[in-house]
Amino acid sequence: MTPGRRYWLMKSEPRVFSIEDLAQAPTQTTSWDGVRNYQARNFMREMAVGDLVLFYHSNAEPPAVVGIAEVVRTAYPDGTQFEKTHHHYDPASPPSAPRWDMVDIRYRQTFKASLSLERLRQEPRLKDMVLLRKGSRLSVQPVTEAEWAVVLKLAGAKQTG
DNA sequence: GCCAACGTTGGC
DNA sequence: GCCAACGTTGGC
């Protein structure tokens, strides 16, 4: 593992944007726009280039961690907050002091076998994962290095980095 | 489609 | 600053 690297989990509804969409995007990179939760935004502001991200499919059948992405650009203003006709428009966010940020992430890999939420819950070493906490809805959340290692092992994936 | 668990808004 | 009402998330 790379010293200083941090690990995260980001949720996306696959019907809106899936890991396949990321893999097929130009340069396999996307801007993670649309985050409108302060805690999630603050986590994005902590991200550094090279940090690794578990890509999670929410509202999916089954909900699951499906692969890995990498942070390639640190937080910068999310332009959709200023677009009046946009679903994520925020009239309370002044362009002089943007309220919402996004980061860019790049595709790294799709797990051969995705890890369902149910499977993750069966793993005692993951019992403290933010994802698995009761009532947890955070769409951007930290993952510990230990949790990261367990998840990759369960996925049969090579340690990245 | 249901609804629990949250987060935000706004009247007071 | 309180808190009821409302909106959203996301598993089931």
C-alpha cells in the first residue's frame, strides 16, 4: 500500500451512472457531480489524487460494491449547482462562494464477482464499516485501510497500489 | 411501493 | 434555538 493514501466508498445508482458507464466514459474518467450533502462534500474535500475508491451500486439488485476507481482530481466547484434548469441546481449557492464541490475519478477495475451488501454484512471484520451502520445514507464515506484490504480479499481482487 | 432513518427548512 | 413538517436516501 502506498503511504498516505486514503480509501473511500462512493455510491451511485447504476440506472443513473454505473461502473460500466465509468469504464466506457472518455478516458474512463468522470466528474462526481450532484453531491448535496455537507458531510459527503467534506469527505470529497479531503480526497487526494491517488486515493482509491470502492464503487458501490445503490438502489440496485443487489446493492453491492462492484469495483474500484481512483481519484484523479481534487475537489473543485460543481457547475451543476449554478444551472437553473439542472436537477441539482441550488439557488442558495452563490457563484462567488460555491457551496458544492466535486472530484474527478478514473476507472480502475470491475470485480469479477461483486460484493453484495448482504455478503459484506456477513464479514465480522467489516462490522464497523460506515456503509453497514444502521441508518447510514452517506454517499461519500471513508474506508479504513484494514477494511479496504478485507474487501479486496473478499472480491478476489489484487491489492491495488 | 413502503417506510425508517436522516437532513434541511422555516415559523415561532 | 427549538422542532414540526417536509424531502431524500436506499434497503427491502
